[in-house]
Amino acid sequence: MEAAGPVTRAAARKRAPTIPEEQRERRPGRRRPRRRIEEEQEVTVFREVVSFTADPLPARYYDKDTTKPISFYFSSLEELLAWTPDVEDSFNVALEPSECRQPPLSSQRPRTLLCHDMMGGYLDDKFIQGSTARSPYCFYHWQSIDVFVYFSHHTVTIPPVGWTNAAHRHGVCVLGTFITEWKEGGRLCEAFLAGDESSYRAVADQLVLIAQFFRFDGWLINIENSLSLAAVGNMPHFLRYLTTQLHQRVPGGLVLWYDSVVSSGQLKWQDELNQHNWVFFDSCDGFFTNYNWREEHLQRMLGQAGERRADVYVGVDVFARGNVVGGQFHTHKSLELIRKHGFSAALFAPGWVYECLEKKDFFQNQDKFWALLERYLPTHSICSLPFVTSFCLGMGTRRVCYGQEEAVGPWYHPSAQEIQPLFAEHRREGDGRGWVKTHCCLADAWNGGSSLLIRGEIPPEVGHVAVRLFSLQVPVPPKVFLSLVYKLEGPSDVEVALELTTGDVGSCHVGGIWTLNAETSSRHSPRPLRVPPTKLARWVGHCGQQLRGGWVQRCYEVSLRGCVLRDLLVSFARPPGGREEASFVCRLGEIQVVDAKSLLAPLPRVQAVTVSRVRWQRAMPEEEGPPARLLLGCTLHWSYLLSPVRCFRVHCRTGTGGGSPGGGPPGPEKPALLGLAFVNQYRIAELPVAAAGPSGDGRVEFLVEPVPKEGFLVPQAEWGRAALLYSMPHT
């Protein structure tokens, strides 16, 4: 393979990335949008003549069987260098950068890296808009890790956007992988490293552009093949240039090097940082060691690492392959030694609990695995508002929206995972009487697919127990609203309450705490108003009420000055005078901490909904039901600033029999939920609709519902809408 050809041409095409969605007016697709024929009560209407020969969709971006958008990778240098940002790529762009966190990743506290390697990667998680997987792998101990690496054996592994969204929501840095292996990997490395600097700079520029465009945070560089002297000589220059460019264009960007090649060019794993590989460590942000180390390796590395001890990530293979310390349910033995010497840890393939153990016991085994590591895993804090979580894992056996069941059946959507708590079991010292345990549960939900189950026992001599769920470090505005949605399972006299702890900025003053309810909400508006702002009125609308499904919502208004919010806890108090142990099972559906001022801002409207990339298929004939059915595929785009929303919920309404004969307004039936979107577009695939009649149009209407970060429902009148009228071709 010649180095100068494709690499030099790519360098000559150096370009800026596509402007992010919220900063530009998106074009709806390569095909011309359907002709707008009318504006009907703020519904944009498009017309389509049914045709069963459609423009092919690019295979890299869409599942060939369903046309659903999928995450992708590059298998060659040519693919990497030929890539340019395109509208099709936008499905895979993360919703937002990583949340603010404390301590920052740049601190010298030892860190924890999780390297996710599972069965080649790009499994159910590749479906950007979710799937119907029944027993998918799910990770939720985010507060215990600092860096997440998505690993596969493809040359350029771009993390599926669901992982990036979930990690960023928890303040966790996300890296892709650039890997070369075997003889083919050696040829690839020679192609871009053995020539002049323009060749390796072109590759580095592309890697930076990809991270910047898709909004993840950097790269693990894994070279597992020998290098010529020319190539290994340029490797430090490549790493240094890549790291410098990434830092300039991706805030908080990170480049790590895996312990493989040494400075002579040999493929020779060292299991430590030493003089043979130090030059690579010195050229980037961190070093990920191989797994077959012993304590003497750690002791030797202390001198090599110097003040950058936290930048050395000591590798731990959870599968326990080779001559390793610990692994599997003994992984804590590795962590104990690593932390003893002050190094960071890199846990490789902790999905072992999913791959090798019974799927039916997955949650139990995952909690056991991480509980054994708990004492060696310093947590980080989230430091921004609003703080809202429904504890949804991004999966479930049904979908629930604020207590109302919407759909039954398995679903998996990593982007939909909400902020997860600290999972732990607490027992009193001494006689062991009294305990509290938290774990996730798919059996019921307030919003999404799961909730947090807290079980406990309060001994007679103890009045109440409190469970710390979240570590925060938020400078608190003058007034905040807090909300707790919960229900007690079974008979119980235990009182449930939300608690918080604060730290001083100067002198912390808590002015007061009031309970809000629906009758008095306007009285607690942040400033005197005749009518509460729309967002505020919606937020407090159900406070103090018994909600559907047996849920209870309690709301609080807190006035603070000079304070930092540190912890969110839920407390359980036994009834006074009781002499027996008080057992309880409590299900938490949602916790919110919202700046009162943010509820005064107006909520933008979803605008400019368009329909493009339309595809038609004939449905398989059924023994019963309508004689003629069609399957519709299309892409929706819309205009909306992404920063105020958690996501969008996309609905459809087909009207009676697929639309009125004259193409008039649809019937009054409730819209059907199609799915969730985390960017300003959504791909509809294989939607059953009635075939248009010979004398009239069929009709389907699409509705885009914004879901505000503050956590309340937006009335349907404020959703974005577009309608598609379709007719059969004239014969």
C-alpha cells in the first residue's frame, strides 16, 4: 500500500466539521423534500405518490433489513480518510457534551477506566433509535467510573451514540478505539507512519474531526503489530500531534496509549510503564498497561510515572485470562494492589458477568461484582442543574410515561438511560440489626422502563435511616424546587422524605423549606405574578397529589444563600412509639432538583417538521384484517434548540382507515408512540398504514413532543406536526 496516495489527498481536503444541529438550519436529506401543499392548523402537509422503487439508503448508516439508523465503524485507512461529515451521520451525534463533574478528570486523583469489549461490539447497542432486545447488556454503575472506552477489533471504533449519551449524562469521558493488528495492521501503519508528517497528520486530523463531530472525547490507540524503524520513529510525533489537536478542538479530550509496541518497533507487551515504552506515554495523556503484571511491576512504575501516577491505567482483565492477579469475582484483589500504589485502574471486559453467567441473574451478578470493588472506586459528583432522574435503565418490559402505561413489550435504548444512583447495601455495625439495600427493578416504573427499589429494616432503637443516592457539588441558586415521586409496596407506616446536605461557599444559609402543593403553587412563584409562568404551573401541577398507579409526589421549595448542594438522600422514619422492627419496601420513581428561575423561561416550540427519504413496501397479506396494507418508511427532521430537552418523543396518527378520503384532518384518536429521538431527526421504519383508495388520499400525521429537562409534560398543542398525504399511482 502506498502511503502518499490517499493520505496526501486527504490532507489536501482539510476541512472544518459540519456545524452542530442547534447552530444551523438542517437540510432534510439528499433527496428533495416532499412538496409542501398547504398549511393546515400549523400542520405542514407533504404529498407523496406511492412507489415501490426507492432510492437506496447508504448501507453504512442504515440496517439493510429495516432501514433503521445504526452506529458504524471504519475497517480500513481508506474508509477513515474518505469520510466527510454528512447529514446521515447526524443520527450518531451525541445529545450534548459531558456533564460538569467534580473532581474534574484533570485532577490527580486515581481514576477508573472501563473498557467495554463484548463479542465484537455493535450488537443491540448499534441501533441508534433502540431495539426490542429481550435481555441486553446494561451498565449502570456510572458514578464509580471516570472513563469509558468502547472497544472492538475494527480499525476505527466509533462509540455507538447510546453509550456516549448515557456516559455524558453521568459526567464520564468516552473514548473510541484506533487499533491495528497482525500483518494487515502492520501494512496499515506503514502506510501512514513511514512517510512524511503530512501522512500521519492527515490520519490524526480525521480522528479529531470524528470525535468532534460525534461529540465523544478521544481515543485509545492500540497498535498490536510490529513497526519499522521509520514508523515507530514517527509514532511519538503522531501521538503528540493527535493529542494537541484534540485538546484544542474537543474540551476535556483524552488520548491513551496501550502497552504493546516498544520503542524499537517490536510488539512486546511490558505489563508496566518503563524505559522501553515511556516515549509513547510522554507523547499523550495516559498509558494503559497490559494485564500480566505483578506487584513488583507496580513498584517499579512509581519512579517512571513520577507526578503522572494517575495517568497510568493498570490493566485488569476481568475474564482472568493469562497470568493475572484476581479477575472475575476476585477482581478486587487487583484493585487493592493498584490503589495501594496510587495508580488508576483499567477494567477490561467487565461484561464478563453478562457473557459467562446466567442471563436471568444478570442484575444480581452485576451488583455483586461492583459491590466487591466499592471500597476501591472513588466516586465523582455531578455539578449542574436541573438534576432530574426517573432511574430508567434505558430498557424495560414496557414503556411508562408519568405513571401511564404506553406500550407493552421489551425495549432497549441506551440513550434513554437516566442518571443512576449509588447502588449499595448498608448494615449497622455491631449486632447487624437494621439494613438498607438499593437495586434497580424492571417490575414497575413511573417514567421509562424501571424504577429504584429500596428495601430496609429499621430496628426499634433507631428512629430513622437515610440512604445517600447521589453525590453532587452544585452551587445552589437562591431558590430551588425539589420533587420526590415514590410509593410504598405493601402495608407500611414508614414515612418517606427527601433530604439534602449542603457545604459552605462562604457562609451557607438555609432560609427555609416549604412543601408545595397544587393549591398553593402560585403563592411560591419566584416573583409576584398574576398568573404563574406556564412551565412553573406545569411543574407544580401535581405536587401533593395521589398520582395514577399508586405513586405519590412530594414537592419542596428551598431558599438558600452561599451554599453548595452535596448529597441527595431519601430517609425512612418509623412511626413513633413502635417497639418492633419496621420493615419497608419503597419504590422511587423520580427525583428532581430544579432552579426555580429556569421555570420562568419560555419553552420553545418544535418547528419546521419535514418528511423526506420516503420508502414504501407492500405488507405481507394477513388472513384477517384490512385487505390492503402498506409499510411506510421516512425520515423526520425538525428545528429545535437541543439544550432545554432530555429527548423528543415521536408519535403518529393515521386517522380512521389511514386518513379521510379527501385528505382532510385526522380523527381524534390518541397518537401512537413510535419512539425516542435524541437529535432533531427520527427514522420511521416499516410503519403499517392503510393503502390509499382509488378516489382519495391516505394520510398519516407525525407529532414531535419535546421532553423538557425539568421534567413535565408539554401539551399536544405545542408539539411539532407534519402530515403526509399519499395516493396510489394512476394506471
